[in-house]
Amino acid sequence: MSRSLYKGPYVDENLLEKIEGKKPATTDAIKTWARASVISPEMVGFTFGVHNGKSHIDVLVTEEMVGHRFGEFSPTKKFVRHGGKMQKEQEQKRKDAEIAAAKAAKSA
């Protein structure tokens, strides 16, 4: 659900204080736990270390990110992969086919 228009976007006050008066090129990553904070135009060019629950992931803010939230760029869950035995067999067949194609191209 979106935030009501009369309230405006939620921007963490501490983040604005941290970037106030600084230049994007001279500052290191600014650590933040405010994943719900909306990226504002003043933040463009800065690098933020957004916490994902375990560590901080560096996010370089660009113009396309304005209006989005920090949490969108710092995933909290690690995708391992689907499948199991069947998936491994398919990957092995694909790998063998690539090796055979490379050998055929090399000998020709």
C-alpha cells in the first residue's frame, strides 16, 4: 500500500542530516538501517550501505532510483536455486554438450 499523498514520502531525517553539506565524490558509503526510506533527489550520487539483516550492501544512488525505497536494492534473502537431483542432471548434460561442442569446433 502506498503512503497517502498529503503526508508526502517518508525520508529518514538522519539520512538527510548525514548528506547535508557533503559532496557525493568525497564521502564513503553512508550506513543505514532505514530500508523503508524513500530515495530523494538530494541523495543522487551518494553511496549508501543498506542493511539487509546481516551485512550492509553498497547501493550507488542514480536518478532512476528516485522515488523508490532503499530496501528494494538490498535483498534480504539469498536465492540458492530450484531443483535437486533432476536439476543437477540437466546442468551436467548442458555442461557436457558445451564441452563436446568446444572440442568439435577445436578439431575442425
